[in-house]
Amino acid sequence: MANQQRHAADVSRSHNVIKVSGILSGTTGGYGILSALHHAVDSAGHKQLYLNLSRCEAAFCSAVLPICSQAMYLRNSGVEIELALPDAPALARLFVNTNWASLIDPKNHPSSTHRRPNAIPATCYTTSKEQTLIVNKVLSVILGTVEDIDRDNLAALEWSLNEITDNVLVHSESAIGGLVEVNLYPKVGSVEFLVCDAGLGIPNTLRSSFKDFTDVDALDRAIREGVTRDETLGRGNGLYGTSQVCRISNGEFAIASGHASLGYKDAALIVKHQAIPFHGALIMAKIGYKEKGLLERALVFEDGKYKPVDFIETSYEGSEEDVVNFNVLQESESFGTRPAGLVVRKKLMNFLRMAPHSKIRVSFEGISVISSSYADEVFGKMFAALGPTFFNNRIELIRMNRTVKLLIDKAIRERTSGI
């Protein structure tokens, strides 16, 4: 961190050209660019801007997402931004693969189709349906990546992401909707959610009910239980509950909005005044998912313990009791590679642990053929790890054609022949 501060980004503007060098890091690390954009548009009246990041040395999502949201807001107002990517090839690829480049300058940088391992690139949502889709996608990626998360902790992650993404739609009045980016860190057992918008900002939304709040006061109060601008819109527990999930899991939590920033790390809460305002809000929640009993410890409010309906119940558990329905066609990106099979195997193993009394019903409807390596990666390795009795009691394979059945039987036979 000290090195990042010493080489913090340097921002300069000449007419409609904004040049950036150094490192973009921290929740307020992009504020110099936001200030330059504001003066170029509001003071100088430019409608065509050129953002030159060629000398940028490093960039982190917490600093770049506010820039993305402001670029989208300006484009919605008739201002175009042309982006020059960093000269460093790896950093240029990061801007493309995370969708940062496309969000800032979609004319010259189309939306990325690259699938990053352990991450979901910055994604825009404007409706409740789009919000639900992105939350479900995040949970599906977690299930296919992480091997040691229990069901209650997955529900805590789901609740937190739902709350902070829903706040954008309910409170922000953001013309561009919200942005979500997710990074998984399986080696240390944590997930990082970032949600950003270009709306009213938290201080302005709360000031409609609490007239004398400074921006610093507003962020300080925003993470307290039951604080909301309108009780008809919600209970005011979203930011409070999410901050508690982060705190109890030994994670991190941060907010940047208006003239203030808030950070929670290592049991210390710091709220600061910021000279440069951010017209919108950024929420960063880094949650450790290995902490036992996270849900029951974190989501306790004045009116009692909160037990949300979770993703597994709504997406996989149907009307039939003690059955988890798993459709391979919907869950797998392909049926010919080991990496695709690894994701499916991790999901199935997670379901076995998260629903210990349920049968996992695996449907192959709509699948005509799978590769031998895929069959081995999923079912050969699972059968060998679980043993025939446990596998047959807990896993039910249905709607297989003869070819798929023969390939799976062969994979299991070859995987266990030496056992």
C-alpha cells in the first residue's frame, strides 16, 4: 500500500486531453480523473474528451469503476470520451477483459467476451430482472469455483450482493443504472463485490430525511441499523448488514460518495472528508467465506435473526422434497473439455455438502454427446472420490442417451479399475 501511495496517479489536463500516469488504486484513487472530467465539461464546455492512460502503471477496480460510471453518465448527456489504453500490454488487456475500456469508450472498445477465471467483469444493470440475472450468475460462478464454502455463508454472500445492488435501483436514481464487478480469491477464502452508480449519492438520498447531515455524517449513519431515507422503500439494513458480514468475516468494507469516504478494515472504522466529490456511490465489500456461522452472526437485527431464502432453494430445489435438480445443459459452458467439467464437478460436490440429506438429480436432457475427458473429470473423479455406495445413494443420472451413458460408465470403470 505504501508503494501504491508513493506512486499514486498523476493527472493533468490540457483543453480536452486528460493524461494519467502512475497507479490507480483505492476507492478514491480515480478522483483526480473525475475532477479533470468535470472541469473539462462543466467549466470548459468540451463535448469530446480524450483520456490518455498510456503511462498508467497499474489499476484496481475500486479506482476505475467510478471513472466508468462517470464516463457512462457523460455519454448519456452527449459527451463522448475516447480512451487510449495503457502501453503496458498486460494492463491494456486488463482494461479490455474487465470491460472497463468498453464502459469508458464503447465505440473503440467493444464489450469483452473473454471469460476471466475467478472473476466477473464489470457489468451494467438497469432493471430488477437484470439485477437478478447478475446476482445468480455470480453465485453460479462461486459454486463452480470455490470448494470449501457452506450453504449459510453462500446465503450471506447472496444477501449482501442483493442488498447493495438493489440499493442502486431503489435509491440512487442513476440514469445509467449500476455497475457490478466481482473478484474471487479462493486461496485466501474471500469474495470481493464492487457496486457503483452515477446517481444522487448516499449523502443526498439521506439528506431528504436528515436535513443537517454533512456528507461525512451521512456515510457514518448509512451503515447503522435501520437508517433509510424512506421506510416504505426498505428497512435500512442493507449497508448495515453487509458491513456486519464483512466485519465478522474479517473482510473489508468501503463506501465512497459525495464529499466523503468510509473504510472498515482490521476492526477500525475511518470516515473522511474528500475535497473532490463523487457524484454517485461506490460500495466495496470483501467477505471471507470460511468463517463459521457467518449468516447467523451477521444478519441479526433489532427485530430478530434474519434467514433469507437462498439461491439453492429458489434455483435448484423444486417441489419434490430432498431433491436438488441439476440440469447439465444449463450449468456447463461446454461438454468437451476438462476445465468445463471441473466447474460442474465443483458445483455438484458443493451441492452434496450444502444439501446433505438430498439426492442430486443430474439431468442430461438436450445433450447428445460428451467427451471422454469431460466424463472422467466430472463423474470418473467423483465416483472415485465418493465411493460406489455414497455416489449411487446421492447422485441420480437421468435422461441420458445411450452414448452419454456408455461414456460415463467407461470413465468410471477406467478411473476405478486400479482401486
